[in-house]
Amino acid sequence: VFFPGGLGTLDEAFEILTLIQTKKISDSIPIVLIGKEFWRPIDQWLSEYLYKKIKAVDSEDLRLYTIVDTALEAYPIIKDAPPRLDSFY
């Protein structure tokens, strides 16, 4: 779960997305971005520029995350996510 933030927040969000994209960690981990006003311009840049214009990401990459407005909206996404079967220990 990521709330609006600065460069550190963006770094962490993109690092997790990259790990999922490259199959280093499970894609069953829900990535929820809370705050549409903050995340929609980034989503639009990813979709319009990286995906459509320069083809630097695949359409599947744009489905790795969900944007919601509130923590209340994020709760069922997290609660209903499949259990993680991988272990890092």
C-alpha cells in the first residue's frame, strides 16, 4: 500500500513493481496506490508515454497496481488477495 509521498515513496513503489514485473517476487501481492489525485497523473504518464508512445512497458505492467481513493477502498483488495505461498526465510 502506497500513499502520496516524495521521491522515496516513488522509488519504493517502482522497485516493488519492477520486482513483480521481472518475476522476482509473486504477482499475487496486491499493490494499492491510495489517492487518485496523486497517482492518476503518474498512471497517465505510464500509460500514455511509456506504454503507448515509447513502448517501454507492456499492457500487463499497467495492471500490476490498483489506484483507489481511500484506505477503506483498499481494504477488500488486500483482504481478498490470494495467500502468498513463497517464503523469504
